Amino acid sequence: MLVLAVDTSTPAVTAGVVRLDGDTPHALATRITVNARAHAEVLTPHILECLAEAGHVPADLDAVVVGAGPGPFTGLRVGMATAAAFADALGIPVHGVCSLDAIASEAALGRDLLVVTDARRREVYWARYSAGARVEGPAVNKPADLDPMPSAAVAGSARHVDLFDLPVEPVETPSPAALVRVAAAALNSDAEPEPLVPLYLRRPDAVEMADRKK
């Protein structure tokens, strides 16, 4: 199965073409640009570059997987809208996965894990994992309000992992292969994909500013 994977839930704009053999993903091409203001500009070029590097065209794709966050409103909607547009144009399924789950799938290594990403406003998006499964979250909090215990390690945003007194797993963003790994069961199922639901966890800034003016 040939899968396009994209994620814009963090400052990294991520795209990749992944071959899924059973439950095992093999990344054929990956592009990552770390620029929180460039999601819309570079995501589609990244996708086309990955397809060309992998020796495929869009019509070869069997499915699309997209990180559904949590993430800031503007960046996250770029990835989800692009993934939905590609899937719709090609007549293939699109699957959303929690972006924190993808980070955890690459970093867990059998340990209880805390995953944190930048939520701005001096807050973090977070989730907690045990034996590879999410047991708490996703949620958004100030780092000082988030108890790192009983996690044995932390992964995610390089700006935030050092705020917790835990060993750091060096996985900062969701990779294409990890996104597909999280979605493998759904990709291998004959069931209809769940509707794409972005995990914003809070309202966009523009809405909050409008409410304040009222």
C-alpha cells in the first residue's frame, strides 16, 4: 500500500511517501521544513518532491494520512485541508491521527512517556503514554501545571522538553513513517475512515479577540 503522509501540527512542515507492508511502514521519501509561517507555501511542493523522489505519481497513492493535532489553528488546518483535497481528487481514503501519538510511536521504547509540543501562549499540548498506548490527553496546559510523573521520559518540542525533569527522547515532530504506523490498523481495514476532526483544543485567536471586543 502506498500512502501519502503529512503533518503541520508543529512548526515543522512534514510530508512523505510511505509504503506500508502489513503493519510495517517504509519511508520512500521525506521532506521536512521547520518554519511555522511556511506551512501553506511549502507543503504541496514537498508532496510533489516526495512523489518524484519515490518514482510515483499521485494516481499511484492508495491512501492519505494526516496529523490531526493538537496544534495551532492556522498551521493545522493547512495540512488537514491539503490532505483532504488530495484524497478527494484521487478518490482515496484519508485518515487523521493524533500527532502526539506519532511522536510517541517513534520514541516510546517500552517506557512510560510524556509527549509535549508547542501550544504557544507559554503552554504545551501534551499526552501521556504507557506500553505504547495513550493513557491521558491530549490536553493543553502551562508546563508548570503539568506533573511529569509517572512518566519515565519525555519527547517532543526541543524548546519544552527540558522544562521537565525527565530523560529526553530525541523525537521532536511526527515523521511520515510514524504517522502511517499509527494509522496502520485503519489503513488495513475495510471500514470507512472516521471523519477528519482537527484537535484544536481551544478556539482560534481571532475568535477570542472578537469576543473580548464585545
